[in-house]
Amino acid sequence: MIPFKKLVLIVLLVSFLGCDDNENTIIDPITTIGTITVDFNHYWGSEKITSADFNTTTFTNENNDIQTISKLKYLISNLTLHKANGESLKLNDYYLVDLAGLNSNTSITVSDVPVGNYSSVSFTFGFNEADNIEGAYLDLNSASWNWPAMLGGGYHFMQFEGKYGTTGTENPYAYHMGTARVSTDVFEQNFFDVSINGFIMGEETSTEIKMDISEWFKNPYTWDLSVYSTPLMTNYDAQLLMNQNGQSVFSLGVVN
Amino acid sequence: MLKRIKIISLIFIFSSCSETGIETYTAYSPTPSPLNIPQIFASTILPPIQSIDNPQTEEGVQLGRKLFFDTILSVDDSQSCASCHSPENAFTDTDRFSEGIDGILGNRNSMPLFNMAWNYDNKFFWDGRSFGLEKQALEPVIDPIEMHNTWSNAVLSLQNDLEYPQLFFDAFGTLVIDSLLVTKAISQFERTLISSNSRFDKHLLGEITLTASELNGFNVFMDETKGDCFHCHGSQNNPLWTDNNFHNNGLDATFLDLGLGIITGDPNDNGKFKSPSLRNLKFTAPFMHDGRFASLDDVINHYSEGLINSLTIDPLMKSVNDGGVQLSATDKIDLKAFLLSLSDDEFINNPDFQAPN
């Protein structure tokens, strides 16, 4: 039903567990399978951000605008671990990260992951063209995560909202990302692939993927909220700038 | 997906009635009655929330229907649930604030009732204070400005009734009525109130063609530079036409009613209320949590020119500093036509949803 391509994964697990009670020998218990927890954590520079910071904590962006955050929700897909020898293991198809309080969704746990040294972690920010199918995912539809058909359809990649400016005269911003509309009925793919450092996978490993939120406003384009605040979904230039700035927001954090 | 509910039907009750000397020996075997999931929902959104400890049965639904329309639940036998939640109004009423049994008005507009099993977060009321329909149904009976009853008195009235004890037995296998069983039955009935046959639904199913005005209205609804309604009110891919979430949509600068903020205690939630579904607007005026807008035109004008800034206004009310999204006269007419295409006459006329005889 889910039209993701089946990952070609050849895992040669030769698990020879010999146990001879009579001789009472114990084969060295090499654990070949572990459980990984991937936590998506969010920072402004080095400062960790949670939903407790929503609406109240102010941040100064690269353009020296003061802003608050009230929503940060984004889609990642095809989260994959890679080995130096070219083998890869897809951990999941897609995941909607949401920082909001009670319903926060920031952690993926996958069991049955072969232990060992993974050279890199990759995922797609949003959906790639093959996966970004209009209306195809019931859970995302239920979350009203759709991207309007007039803008190319499929799904939002991110909804990042808040206010900027001086208290009392703030303006809203809605940094919403998805497929870019070049002109009427002409669309351009706007996802990007992320590759970050790998780690050594053990029996129980927890890995942090960090998003530095300030990077969305910094690199390479110094984001000016007075130019690009809202509406941005329909703004081709803004969509492309989001794509460029997004490339540097993720990095590998703490691995335990 | 729908697992057939296995009902343990091997419960026999041996009840002896000493006054009459008649002994009854009745089998408890309710008939499972899973919700009918409309195609338009099955193909777009997740399955409805099933209540683990309150499976739908024919007997439970029929009992709930009888209770819903019965004034027996109010202290003076004058009001039923349907007094403020009438089928002809998609289970709301036409008042800004509904009048309770003592003639006292509430302070919020009665909510319409439909598609409630698809409220995935399971938070009910304008401020989301009740988790689960069964919990919600506990409140109006004992609210002093609504039915003004006590549960012990309501249960006593039901227990002393000629018909109800047997109906509770048929639905739940016990002759002993309590408030939880009452709310379970009412919730079962409410979950059957499914609305999925609007003109727009039929358009999506390819059964009818919408007018040019309705279609343009849908584009206004979906266009971020025009109505931008879809972020909170669903789309063709989420035909609930609500996100069932809580927002401040720019009604007031300060709040007489804190809404979600009362419940969470978080000042950042002040002035937030649940997004209502846009289905059945033809029947559900007046609008907003406090029923301040008498007509759909008033609502559209609010988003177009009437937005008021406040500390907790949703950033999606993006044009607040211009007063709103500034729709053209034509776009307003078309948007209204589209919105009305979400109304479902078959729903309000469904014989299963009317008062039982």
C-alpha cells in the first residue's frame, strides 16, 4: 500500500549460536542486533529549544529580527543508515516531527538494527518526487498536512510559525515549505537530501539528530522576515531560499 | 481494519423477582454494530477512534438514541440532549446561547454533533476539556445551567422507569443502571451520527458536478493568498473539514472567555477554541464559540476584514495587520457557495437520527 520502493537490503546475518550443555562451553555472545533510538532535538545555535519555549522565548536571527516560535513541525522520509561498504538500512518510510507539547513527536525507535559501524545517516527533508503523492498517506491527511494541489499537491515539508518584531506590534510569519510553484501548473521539486555523520551502533544506541533552527535564517541567505514572512507557500523565491538554507540545519549530535 | 467485536454472549442472569414470584432467565447477547465508515473517509483519513470498553451494539445505540431524546435526564423532565442538539440543526440549535431548564443562558454556543469518532485527539467541548465522548456526556446532565440534575437522581428516574432497566440489560447485561452506562449508550448513538453525503462529497465521488461558483470558492478556500482556510479546516484529503485543534482566530483583543487557557492554565492558550467542522453550516448558525456571528456572511467578513490582534492570535491569521485577507466580493460569494456545498441534507433527515417513537 505504501508506495515506497523496497529497499534492497542484504544483511548477511550468520548467527551461529551453539550451546552445548554437556561441555558447558559458552560461545562469546556477540550481539548482532540492537535497538536504536533517533531523537530529533532542536537548538537555536547551542541553546536547546523545546515547546516550553514556544511563544515566550525570543530569538534574534541573523538579520537581527527578534522572533518567537509557536509551531515547528516537519516531515522527514527514508531515514537510512549507511555502511562504508555501501550497504544501507532504511529505518523508516516517513516521520512527522512535531515539537508541540502534549502530542510531541520527536523520537523514532527501531529494533533489529545490526550493530556495527555506520559511516553516515541520510534522510530526505520532505518527500522526494516519487513519495510525494497527493493524498496517499492517511495519517498525514488526518493531520491536515497536505500541500494544496494548486501549488503542486502532495504534502507540506515544514510548518514553522511564530511572530517577529517588537512586542505589541508583532507580525506573524508562516515559514511553510513544500513543492515550489514556478508559475500556474508548473512546479519544481523542493525536497533536499540530508547526509550527516555516522556512528557506532551497539546493542542499545541513542542518537541525536540536531536541527539548528537559526540556520533556516542564516546560511547562505540572511533571511529578512520583513520581506519573507507570509504568504510564502506561493512564493517561488522564498521556497528556493528555504531549500538552500535548510541544507545546513541538521547535524549529528550526541550518541550514547 | 475493523475487527469484529466479539461479544461474550454467555452471560446469563438469573434474577428472581420475589414480589411477583416470576423468575426470568434471560440471555445477554447484544448485536455488534460497528460503525459504517463512509468510502469518502476510508479512502482519505485514519479509521475512527474505537472505544475499547464501549463497543458499538445495536442495543446500545438504540438505548442511547432513546436517552438522547428523553427529557427524563433533566431534573424537571423538561429538557433532553436534543433540546439544544436538534437533528434539523445538525445537532446544535439556533440560539446564540442555549437556555437551560431554569431559563439561564449558557456562555457558549451549542456545538453541532457529527463525525465525532474521527476526533482523533478525543478532546470534546469548545475548550477540549473532556477526554472522550463518554466523559463529555457526563456534564450537561449535572450542569446547573443546563439540565441541573444530579446523576443519582437521573439514575433513579431511569431505574424506576418501566422500560429502561430491560433496555440497559439488553445493551450492557445488567439491570443496575449507573451514570457510566448512560453515557456509554449516549456515546454509542452519537458515534453513529456520521455526515458524509454533502454535495462536495458527491463531487469527490464523481457523482455530481459542482457549479463554477462552488469550484472557485474551493480555490479561494485552498489559496494561501486568498482564504487560506485549509490549514485549520481540512481539504478534499481531510473531509472532516476541521483539524479538531485549538486556535485564536482573531475575534477579540482581550478575552472574556479564556477558552483552552482555562483548561491548560497556560496564558499562551488564552482565547483559543476548537476549530469547528465546516460541514453542515447551512443548519448550524449562529457561528463561533460564542455564537456572535448570525450568518455565514458575517464569518467570511470577519476573516476578510474583521481580524483583531491579540497576544495569542494564531500566526495563520497572517493578514491581521491589514484586518484580514481582503477577499473580493465575488470571492466571498463563491467561498460561501463552496462552504454551503459541505452541508448534508441526508444527514439531518436520516430517519435513524430522529427521535424514537
